[in-house]
Amino acid sequence: MKKEIKQLLKSVNLELRRVTSEMKQEERELQFHQNLYQKYKDFTMIPEREFVDNLELCRRHTHIKGVIVECGVWRGGMSAAMSEVLGRDRTYFLFDSFEGLPDAKEIDGNQAIAWQANKTSPGYYNNCKAEEEYAHKAMQMAMVKNYYTKRGWFSETLPFFPKEEKIALLRLDGDWYDSTMDCLVNLFDKVVPGGIIIIDDYYMWDGCSRAVHDFLSTNKRVERISRSLNGVCFIYKH
Ligand SMILES: C[S@@+](CC[C@H](N)C(=O)[O-])C[C@H]1O[C@@H](n2cnc3c(N)ncnc32)[C@H](O)[C@@H]1O
């Protein structure tokens, strides 16, 4: 009996140590992600909690091989921080018009049209127009060598995405219906099985969620739409 109790205490102790070490590891990672937010906060318009959740999603996918693509990078802060989690030895593609957002249409919803009309609101960010130089600076701060910025409208640049490339993680942040649909039509098939597609605006803008639903439905896709703790939408590719 004594021997059994000793054995039980030993295994409880081992389990406690395992849980404690896992918790410490999680705390270290959270701190690292929060530090990355501080490093890149002038290069992103994503709020800290969502930014950190994006990095947490990246952390869970470091084992997936392939290139990383962000469509709608603005000043490149999210791509740069992702590279610090996913590794500098990969290739990164940053797509953006660097001219700001196209005009919102009826399909994007009244809120989107009203947001774009209100040019003096603090969240307007000059219609999301950014100098391309910022994106280069962010990627240089992350010390990524293999990266490409692709300037222009998604409908014109994405069809030229290299055929041979396989995408491990695709991050969509183009806000509107057409922008999101252009990305899905051109890049969804290039995401490897087990890869992940993060969709920044799914819970924010009607046009984005409509595009995701239309694309999945038209292509008879069975992928589920998931949500992180702080509301980041993502899809695991089957
Ligand atoms: C909300 S911002 C992206 C925010 C950025 N990911 C960050 O970390 O802060 C949206 C970006 O998408 C770009 N964009 C939207 N639709 C586009 C399209 N159809 N073609 C090219 N760029 C587009 C805009 O120029 C803008 O920089």
C-alpha cells in the first residue's frame, strides 16, 4: 500500500512539473509575441491582442513547409513579425497596391461605404495608403533576406504568383469583397494541406465574409471557419 501511495505521489509530482514547465514556455512565448508587437507597432494597424493571436497561430504552424504570403500588408509590420516566428530562412511575399484601398462597393456593406466616406475619422489611415519603403524597413528590421514586395492591384499581380511555390501560411488583409475573392481565387489552391489561411477582416467587414462564404461554397470546399481566442478568423486547408 505504502509503495502504491509513493508511486502515485511520484506520478502526480511528475505531471505537476510537466504542466508547470508547459505554462512557463507559454508565458515566454506570449512575452516574445508582445515584444514583437512593441517592435513593429508603428508598422501595423492591427491591435495588440489580435496581433499576438496571429503570432500564436504562426507559432503552431512552424512545422509546415512552404512560403509565407500576406495580401494587404500596409507598412509590413505583421509580415515582419510573422517572419520572426516562422523563420528567416523562408521566402515571404508581400502583396499590396501601396495606393490604399479600392472603393468599397454595395457588396462590401453600408458600414464599409460609410467608413471610406469619413475621411477624418481616426481609423481612416489615409484610406490605408502606405509608402512601400515602410514594408522594406520592417522586413529589414526582421533581417529577412528572401522577401518580395509585389506592388499593384491583387487582380493584376496575383495571377503571376510563381506556379511552383507552395504556401504554408496565407494571410489575407484586403478588407473588401473583390480583394478577398481575388486572393482566394488565385492562392487558395497553392496552400498546402495542413496549411493555414488567416482572414483578418472576416468578423469586421461584410464584403470579406461574403467572399469567403461564396468562395468556399462555389468550390464545394468543406473547410471549417475557426476563430482564435481574441477573434482572429482562420481556416485549416484540407
Ligand atoms: C487594413 S490594410 C492592411 C493592414 C496590414 N496587414 C497591417 O499589418 O497593418 C489593407 C491593405 O490592403 C491593401 N489592399 C486592399 N485591397 C487591395 C487590392 N485589391 N489590391 C492591392 N492591395 C489592396 C491596401 O492597400 C492596404 O494596404
